Amino acid sequence: MTLYRYTFQADVPKAEVEASMLLAVIAVEGLHGEAQTRLDAGHAIGGTFGACVIDGGTPVGRDLAKVFTAFLRREFGEDSFRVERLHAIQPQSQPATPEATK
């Protein structure tokens, strides 16, 4: 799984970031449809703010990350935020252990 984590400079208004995310979601709905966007464009903005995460594991999620990034650059400038690509570690399946026989 690929996640995109956005962090923002302290002077970037939270309400404006949330509005940019909403506009990005609407734009992606135009590309992929409302239902597909709801299913495949996972995202969250942290409660304490300072970070936003988009699940980039699907084409819809990657498109959301692209559109959101473009909106942020346009509205706040290149140096107002940072985006990192994170790769979530998939849990490894444990081999079955043979049951003890009596």
C-alpha cells in the first residue's frame, strides 16, 4: 500500500487545506464517478492538524493526490507544504504451526 502524507507550514490555514481537499475530491469524482471515488479515494486530515494522508494504492487515490498537490501548489506555494510517499508494511503471514499431538 502506498500512502501520501502531507505536512504544512504553520501559517497555512486548516480551513483552506480542507477546502482544497474537498475541491480535489469533486474533481476526481468528475474523472472516476462519485461511487468509485467514495470506494477508492481514502483520505484523512489529522484532528490536531499538521498532516493529511491520501491512500495512493488505487488509480483513483493517485489521481486525488495529484489534483490535491496541484491545488496546494497553486494556492499556497511550493514551500508551504511537504508531501512524502510512504509504503505501508504488509503483515507477513505466519506459517501454520503444527498442533501438538498427545
